[in-house]
Amino acid sequence: MRQFGRDYHATQAATVVADLDGGVRAMVGGRDYGGSQFNRAVDAMRQPGSSFKPYVYATALLNGWKPSDTIIDGPVCIGNWCPQNYGHSYSGKVTLTTAITRSINVVPVKLSIWLGGKSPNPAKVGRAKITEVARKFGIKAPLPDTPSMPIGSDEVSVLEHAVAYATFPNKGKSVTPHAVLEVRTGAGDLVWRFDRDGKKPVQAIPASVASDMSGMMSHVVSEGTARRAALDGIPTGGKTGTTNAYRDAWFAGFTGNFTCAVWYGNDDYSPTNRMTGGSLPAQTWHDIMVVAHQGVEIKEIPGIGAGTKQPASASAAMAAGGAPKLPDIKPGPPPILTKRGADILVRVEKLLDEAGKTAGKVAPGDPAKPGKPVSSSAIAFPDSFAAAAPGEAAATAPPRKN
């Protein structure tokens, strides 16, 4: 069978699903562990392509740009390197939201030059600012300074890319990837728990910037290159990525509950058969996240809201009398049990277990049987989009100079 690779069955895939606190819920390091034990989700470094662009746009917003600001999609060169858009055409004046929705290549490169200001080498200075922001998100890959870095030529791992995206729905707080949630003794006593003893979230970008980015990235899913990733009734944002010669295809995205990155490619760095991030990666991401959200209380994302707006025809957009008709909001799956509810049940179970041990003692010298270990983990599985959270002032970015 030949579909996206020279031999589809030889094409590799890797994915990571994580909570917004960085806890890894699922990881796939390859197509077949029996055929290869190499973990492509952790140990492989591949070019993210356009899925790297959100770090560029976040840097621009931190320096005074707004999602509705416009920029010219037209030819640009750095030395003898002149990036091209996917369709080898230009759109003229576009907003930043439109640029990320259409995955325009020229705009992030122009933003990297603008970020450098009036320095002798503005593109280099701008790229240094982008790298600094990516580090705050949790990207630890080398990120060498190359002109094409803003459009994803520098390699990253699936794990760190997936968890870095949690910063967007997490009100700008970056988190640390981790697989261990807690450690208990054989008697069930808690020794260590990540949410209590692990590294705390760090405010990487202001909450207002994170909300703006989430709003921009929601358009990538609703009307841009990642429509196959859209989840019915669940707010979603993300970004596709496709590298030169279709060697790597990505979709990294998030909901209010989880973040997930999917990568497809060949181990020998050979091209696929024109696979893009909006095709199989986006569809795979969709299928994984449908399962991940079963029985989960759907959370909203600042900048997107609590539901997916359903498209309406132009004639239906106006109610009788010419009044605008509000878009329908489709509810997500019904809540079953939250993490807090699961924790309460665990505590109740432990109290009952301890009470049973006490009642079962027939003599003061009889040894007590060890308690059953328990787990407190959850059940397995515009001008601006930003709105300040209750009790939190919206951060203001410095004014942008044209």
C-alpha cells in the first residue's frame, strides 16, 4: 500500500499526549516496538516546520503586535535566502491571525527582522528574541541560529514540543514534562506527588498574550490548514507543520484539558509522498483526542471559550428584523468525574481501608496487614482574544512602532 510514504508501512509515527500540568498520559515512540525499540517521541530530533511559528507570533505579541495588526505578505530575502510560501504566491496585506491560519512563511521571517529593530543585523537579533521565548516555553533543543529558524528548520523532540504547547491554554504558564504522578509506600502512604513536590509552573508569557495566541491558533483548526483536527463541541487550537520535500509532517495542538503533538516521517530522512501536517497527522490527532476526552469534564480555553462555534449560512446569520443571530454553541461530552472527585474517592477509600484494618484486629499484639496501595491520579484517560482572568489584571505589551 502506497499512500503518504514510499511504503506507507515503513513510515514512522510518534505522539505524546499530556495534561496541561505536563503529566504525560500517553506516548507512542514508533509504529512497532517489536520492530524497533527506538523512542522517536523522546530521542528523535526532527524539524517542526510551521508548527514552530507560534513561538514567533508569541514573540511578536510580546513586543507590541496584536492579532488584528496587518503585515505585507510579499517577497523578502535575508542575504541570498528568499523564503517561499507553500503555493509560491503572495496575499498582500494580511493580519497576523490570517497569516498563521494560512501558514504563510514570509510573515514569520519578516517578523523576525522587525523584532531586531535598528540593530546592524536585525534578523539575527530578532531570532535571538524568538529563541529566548521558545526557551521559556520549555524548548531545550539547541536551536542553532539560521535564517530559516522562524519557519521551523531547527529540530525539536515530540515530547518537548507537545508540552511546550500547554503554555497557550495554561494562561501563559509553562510546565515540566513528567511521567510519574506520585509515589506511595507499600502501605499506601503518600511519599511524593508531582503537583505538591514537583517543579511549579513558570509564567512564560502574560496571560493576555497566551489568550491571544490561543484565539489565533483556533482559526488554524476551524478554517485553516488543520480542519481535520477539529473536535465536535470541544474548543481546540494548534498548528500544522510540513518540512522541505515532505520529510516531516506534524500537528501539535491543545484543548482545555490536554496537549498533544503528532509526527510522521521516515527514519532515513527520505521524503514522504507529499504528506502534510493537515492530512494524516491532523486526522490522527483528532482520533486520539476523541478517545482522550471520553468521560472528561470539558474545560474552556481563555481566548477561545467553552464550545466550538458552528458555521452558519449568510442568510441564517441575521434573525428576523435584521438583528444578528448568536452562533450556536455545541456542548461537549457530559462530565463524568473530575480529578478532584477522583482524589476525594481515593481518600475515602483509604479511610475505609484503615478502618477495616483496625476493626480486623482480634488481639493487641496481632500484626496489621499492609494496606492496599491506592492512586490519586485522575481516571485514565477581534483586536484581541484575551480577557483577564477573574482577579488577574491583563498584561499590557509595549506599543508597536510601524
